[in-house]
Amino acid sequence: MLSSTGKKDKARVSFNAAISAAKSSKFVHEQGLACELAAFHCLRYGDNDRALHLFQQAQDCYTKWGSEVKVESIKQQIKNINAEAPQN
């Protein structure tokens, strides 16, 4: 897996390709999964803003797909990111 071997840029390109392919094929559950995994990749490298955006995309996909369990899981991830954000 590219993400775990330190090839961060190649992994990001691969995640984006997977998201685009799933969206083009109208596989909303696969798109959600690709967004979710890309978000975890971003978290690993400290890109919380991008991770938040990807988790929100995943939540939208899982909502369309009808998976309340996945929606709740993603909501928790979003809550965790927001809790870590600096308070003004």
C-alpha cells in the first residue's frame, strides 16, 4: 500500500483516481470508501483540513447509499478533527 510506505504523493494521486473512477461509475459506496481512506491518509500526514473535506464527501456518499452505520462513524471522525482544532 502506497500510503504506508511513505510515498505520500503517489498515494494521494491514487486515492484521487479511485474517487473519480467510483464517481464516474456511479458506485456511491465505493466513492465513499475511497474518500474515507483518503481522509485517513491525510490525517496521517497532518492535513486535517483536507481530511475534513474528504470525510464530509464520504458522509454524503454513505448517506446517499443509505448506510447509517457508516454515516455515524464518519460523523465521529469529523467530531474528532473538530475537537483537535485550535479554539479561537
